[in-house]
Amino acid sequence: MKDIKERGNQTVVTEFIFLGFSNHPELQGLFFLIFSVVYLVTLLGNLLILTAIRINPVLHTPMYYFLSNLSFLDICYTSTTVPIMLVNFFREKKTITYEGCLSQIFFLVTFAGSEGVLLAAMAYDRFIAICYPLRYPVLMSKRVCAYLAAGSWLCGVVNSLTHTGLTATLTLCGPNQISHFLCDIPLLLKLSCSDTSFNEFTLYVSSATFGVSPCLFTAVSYMLIISAILKIQSAQGQQKAFSTCASHLTVVVIFFGTANFNYDRPSSGYSLDVDILVSVLFCIVTPMLNPIIYSLRNKEVKVALRKLSKGHILSYGINDESRLTIK
């Protein structure tokens, strides 16, 4: 077979076959349409957020600097899996090369890990803004924000390089079928015919360091934030303080909630359809929801997006009028 080669006395996998969505061959067209729409909404929503922050000086603050990083991460994260999944809907044999699989794992782990740490940095930003407002300009200077954002990306890259390198050392003797629509570390560990104990140990350590720790840090930050908000005398002041955190808190709950259910649930006792659904929520739906949540719950973002749309409409009207004048 072309996808499994002989090397000495061992068979070496050179290609993987995705079995995701194979239970519903009659719905391939519908799945393609749904995921295409979701992907386009994700790209458009996050690009609008990036553009609005870029051109609006009012949004040149630490909170929106981190939000722009989050939007860029969401675009990268969803683009790692969705395009190849959409192409595979039209292929009878849904395959990915061994090198392509490792590349997908590298980028998937990089962007997911970076996003978890970045959400913790955003929680720290909200904590300083509400609990230490007078020291906020110093504690959250441009340099500090740049360090926090760069640190988030660095954590994701280092974590990903470690796991991708360890995954590359696995001996994969076949079968070469992955019961999913993407490549992920636990899925390749199941296909390995070599010892995976060190890989699994590293995975647990990484999960605690880059998954549980940011989640706990964020939870503690919000406990302190809520405690500080409750001490505010006026109801209007409490509402205003909480409104600055509501969008981020919603995104945090969705991200860590779906991540926890995706990676920390028992590996047995769930059907392929449930596995696919959970991964779709984490890898595809969550990046789409983030810009929607921020645009619906954040007044400043809503105003910026409204100005952006009006600017385009006005620009279009002026150009159209100038063309009529020339004629």
C-alpha cells in the first residue's frame, strides 16, 4: 500500500486516513456548507475586530491589545484544521501525509496553548484595572503588555515543539486510520507500537502547566475581581466595573470548559459522533463565538464596529457620487 511502507522488518506509516464524519456519508454536502459558513464568520468576525482596534485610537489600550492578539490566534487556530477538513468532504479517501499531520499538531498545540496563557494575561489585566486602578498605567505599560503577549506565544511554541518532537519519535506500525477529522497527540499515541509512557507523562505535565495553571490563575483573578466589585458602593459603579469583565469571563468559561471536556474526559464510553462534536465545539465553534461575544457585550467594540461600517458606507457613497460626477 502507498500509505504504509516497509522499512527493514517494520511497516512505517507515511499517510493517515481520517474517519471523522464517516458515519454520515449522506450529510457530507450539508457538513461542508455548515463548516464553510462557520469558517467565513470566524474569519470575518475576527478580522473586523482587528481592523476596528487598529483604526480606532480609543481602543489602543492594554485590554484591546490583548483582544487583537486573541482574534489573530483564533484566525490561525481555526485555519489549522478547517481548510483541510473542507477539502476532505469532496474526497473519497480523506487523507493527510505524515509530515502534514505533524505540522497540524505543531500549529494546533501552539495556538491552543498560546490562547490559554493569553486568556490568563487578560484576566491579570482586568484584575489590575479594577483592584489597582491608580497603578494601572504603570503596571500595564506598553512594555509589560508586549512581554505578556510575547510570553503567551513563547509558551505555546515551546510546549508545541516539545510535543511535536516527542510525537515524531513514535514508531507507527499501522493501522493508519485516525478516528477523527484532525491530527492530535492522544490519537497518534493510540496508533503507536512503541513505548508511549514518557510521551503520556509529558502530556500530563504540559496539561497541568499550560492548561490547569492558566485556568486556576484566571479563576483566582476573577474571585478577587468580584470581591473588589462588591465593595463598590454604587450599583452603577458595580455594573460598569463588571461590564468591562463580562466579555472576557464568558470567553474564558467557553474556552476552558470545552478544552477540559475535550481533553480531560474518559477516553472510553463515547461514540465517534460525540468525540467529533466535542472537538468541533472546541476547535471550530469557539473561535467563531469570541468576536460575537465581544461585539455583543462590549460597548466600545460595538461603537468601533458601527463607526467602521459607517465609514465604509460613507466611503462607498462618496466614490459612487464621484463616479456619477465624472460621467
